[in-house]
Amino acid sequence: MQITKIKKGKKRYNIYVDGEFSLAVGDETLLKLDLFNGKKIEEKELSKIITYEEGVRARDYALNLLSYRPRTKRELLRRLKQKKYDVRTAEETVSKLERSGLINDYSFAKLFIETFRDRRGIYRLKNDLFKHGVEKTIIEKVLKEVPVNENKTAKKLIDKWLRTHKTRDEKVKSRLLNFLVQRGISWDTISELRNYIKTIIS
């Protein structure tokens, strides 16, 4: 087998083997694997090229996702699989990014809690992080290190909610309690704030 033509496309190079189109690769694969017109290759080498290019594309796709916001390991794995990358390529890509420090579930959880602790209760924070794929042990560890004052958060939520709800009756009180539950405020905290709520809703 021999590479008979390398044609530059809009984004990649089209590789022709024995006169027929075989695959398209990017600059990195072309240079890293030293591909050139007239080069002789074996079947296993062609498979190696395909695998390498797949890994490069998976990594670039993952890096693009990370450019928008931090992601957890499970999030990236799910997105790579949704993009039809095979399981092995997806797992290897995520492992490499984790080793390089570009993804870190602990750092993700810490940033998440620091960002949302003034808007969500502890239950909601835990649940949302778990949905993102953070392990429970990591969540509990971060919560011990990052202070969350749920009582203070609940009061902020109450004050903000009441600014858009002018009436002060039992129906409003019921909707307010449902709102706090939806934001993940624990029943213990809600119970502690009953007197505070009574002073503003009678």
C-alpha cells in the first residue's frame, strides 16, 4: 500500500491510498506520523493513523467544550460518546485531560459551590453536583472546606422572592415555602426561619 495523493481540504488533508480516498487528517496527524505523498504503509499503519486522528479530534472537541465552562469527567465522557467517539477513545481522552489538570472534579465542585452557595441550599448543591457526575465523597469533602451559610442564603432568597410578590397572605406563604424547597433549602433551615417569615407575612 502507498499514499498516492495528499489533497488539502478546507480543514483537513484528504489522504489517498493506492489511488483511492482513504481518510482525512489534520495538521497534527500529518506531521506527527510523517505522512507524505509516496510513503509506503501497511494495513496496521493505516489503522494507527485512523486511531491517532480519532484521538486528536476527540481531544480538540473536549477542549472546545472546556473553553465554555469547566466540566466533570462524567460530563466529558457523555458528550464524547454522544459525538459517536468510541468508548476507548473517549476514556483515554478524558484520562489524559485529567492527568494534565485540565479537568478536576474536586476543583469543579469547589468552584460550583463558591458560585452558587448564595442562591441554592445545601441539598440542591449536592444534587446538582451529583448530576454533573461528581462523586459523593468529593462533594462532602468540598462542603467541609467551603463554608455554606444556608440560613443566610434562605433569607436572601426570601427577600428577593418577596420583592416580586407584593401580597402577604397564606397562599403567598405556601408558594414561598415551595420556592425555598425547590432551591434546595432544607426543612431544618426553613423551620428555623418560621419566625422570620411570620414577621413579613401575616
